[in-house]
Amino acid sequence: MAFFCHFLNAQVTPVQPKASSVVTLRTIPPTQAVQIRTDTKNLKTQLEKLSDSVASMQRDLNMLVESLKSKLDSKDEMSEADKLALQTAMERMNKAYSTISNMMKKMHDTQQSIIGNLK
């Protein structure tokens, strides 16, 4: 069973342990060892850059979330102010209807009283 390592461009054949559980190690040629070290360093550098990029993206996303939260809170505050203004207007309208209704009832009662006195 052979594995292909993309970053090494070389085939690696795993060594199967023998029945006595002794692992046999093979010597890697010096040029291949240098290539492995170089590839490992390159991968480590790329991983560090990627990690920095991810951290930067995380900070940017956190700032965006905070900005959106603050905008949403300001919209809620405006909404609360609008709700209060609407409630005040509705209370005034109800008072006006109540006053008009009371005046119409008094006028009706007065008219009924006048008609009753004429009889």
C-alpha cells in the first residue's frame, strides 16, 4: 500500500511491524531529507500567514457585528420614541372623542328637556 504526499512529490511506503513488534526504520536520502525540511518550513510559514489572516478576519467580523448591534439598538430607540408618540396621539384622540361624545349627550339631554317642558 503506497501513499502519495503532494507537498513532497514522493511516494512513502509504510513499513508493516513484524510479529515481534519491532519497527524497522529506513534511512532517507539527504536530498529528500532537505526537501522534506524545506517543505515543512514552507508549510509552517503558510500556516502562520493563514492563522494571521483568520485572526484578522475574526477581528473584522467582531467589529462588524458590534456596528450592526449598535445600529439595531439605535433603530430600536427610534422605534420606542415612535411608539411613545403614537400612544400619546391615540390618548389625545380618545380624549377628543370622549369630549365630543359628552357634549353631544348634553345637547341631546337639553333638547329632550326643552321638548318635555313644551308639552
